[in-house]
Amino acid sequence: MVPPAPRRLILEAAGTVTASVRSPRISPREVAARLAPAVHWPGGLDTQSRSWRLMARTPDFDAWLIAWPKGGKVELHDHGTSTGAVSVISGALVEAVPWRDDAGRLTLVRHELQPGTTLGFGAGHVHDVTNESDEHALSLHVYSPALTSMTFYELTEDELAVRDVAWSADGSGEFEHGSEGQPVGAEAAAVP
């Protein structure tokens, strides 16, 4: 595991250091864009499955570095009440977002996210993310407040249907799901 950087360095890189150290309003997009060039994960691009590491946690946000091997994917999901941002550090990712056309059909609209791209989104934003390239990808994900719940969806007959709900009481990246409270593994869940 990569040890987290000292809190002051993280806050300085993220541009959130103030006289009181705590910023009352955080822009995950701004934090991700500023923090992404400063984070590193030796060996992250050698992972065999989608993996993540907590890089920073403050009272206002958490930041996760995610390694995406070829074909790495997280299914349609939202981030509960958290606003968020994805900053692509290396490789490329594809985001697909549900969109209803003028005829009322629900489809997925795809956007390619190249290195250096930072995408911000509000609470309730539904998307999937995939590494469709032949190269590994690395991205930084920032959530404010810290990510503690996610809802997973499937697209059925022009409707988004809830497939599962996952939550983490402590924001550790280990999520439980459904009514049985079974742990969700790295491959089964879209954590973080």
C-alpha cells in the first residue's frame, strides 16, 4: 500500500489550505485537477484487476487513485449524495451516461476521457466507466463529502432500474451491499 501523503501537502496540492485549514466549500473538480499531477502509485499500472488506493482524506473530501487494466470497468452507478470528479492521469477511459433522446428512448452516450481531462459531476450523476484501450489507465477520483454510498443500475426497456445499493459506514473503500450486508469485492463493486 502507498502511504498517504502528509495532510498539509495534500491540502496544498489541492489548493484548499486556508487560514483555518478547512475549506467550507470544496470543488471536487478543482481538487482533482490540482492533486492529480502530484500523486503517484508505483506498480499501479501493473495491476491485473481494477484496484484503488486512498490518497487523501480531509473533513471535506476523499481522493482515490484507481488503476484500470485493459477491460477494467465499473457498471452504471451513482455516488449517493457525494459530488465528484475524475481526473485521468494516464491511459484513456470511456464514460457512458444515460440519455433520453427526443423520441423518448434511453441510451448511453459515450465520452472518451484522455489524459489530463478532469470531469466534474453532481450528486446523483449516473455513469459507467471503462478502460477500452489496450493500455492500463490511472485516474484520480475525488468525492465531497467522502464517498459512503453508491447505487448500481441496469438499463432495461428504456428505464434505469436499481440493481443494488452499496454503502460504507466508515468510508474505507470496503462496501457492503443489498439487504444482506455482504461485503462487495473489488471486481463486484464500483468502489470508489
